[in-house]
Amino acid sequence: MASNQPPKNPALDQAAQSSYLKLWLELARTSKTIEQQMEERLQTEFNQSFARFDVLSQLERFDPERLPMGVLAGNLLASKGNITRLIDRMIKDELIDRKPSPQDRRIIQVGFTNQGRQLFKKMAQAHAQWSSEILGGITKKDADRMLKMLRTLQATSDID
């Protein structure tokens, strides 16, 4: 019976190794291109970075809960470099606020402001539309199949 699992030692199978390398390159290239397009559109339309959209997206996922800074940082898709400075700028722009946890004042929690929530709603609608435009070159069936394959890859790899 054939297995869908890759060979235990891909180095033994040059064809498989070549395929995995090509796949990795295409995934990296495609991801970078899509991320750049989203970044440009967010900047043009909303004067916001992808990193800011990512922060607001995480807050929306857990709303109405406030997120501890460590949990927020761990969930971000964007670069995790200098999260504190990013959060500080978003607070200054009145998109989010930061408060100590009522249960443990050592834990700092982040949440939406009304202005941040309203901006995110507009950004999320535009993001959904842009995603359809950018990925619209493939059918829904292919998109579902690709999503399933990527989830399998993530589940069977050492990727988080």
C-alpha cells in the first residue's frame, strides 16, 4: 500500500528532494508576493501596515477578551521584531489600549479602542475582497484542496 508520507530520508530519493526544494521555493515566493501586495494595499487604502492589521486581527479573534502581550506576540503572522514599539505606536494612534490584568497586575493586556475596532472592520472587508482578487485565479475546489494540503503539511511537520 502506498503511503502519502514523504520518504523517511529524502536524501536517498533525489527526485523527492528536488520536488520538496521546488515546493519550498514556490511557497516562499508566493507567500512573499501576496504579503507584499497586501502590505501595499493596506498602506494605500488605510495608511496602515500589515503588522498593524495583524495585531487588530488577533484582537478581533479573541474579542471581547483582552489579550496578554505574550499571547498576542505569539499569535502574530507578521514579524515579531519590536512588538512593544508597534503596540506603543498603535496606542498613540488610539487604535488599541493596554491595561494590567485585573487578576495579575504583572500581566499587561491589550484590547481595541472604539476607533481601532471601526478601522479593523473596514480593513477586514477590504482584506477579504483583496484576498478574492489575488487568489481568484484558482477555483474554489483547488483552493480547498490546497488549504487541506497546507494544513496536512503543517500538522505533519515541525512547523507552528
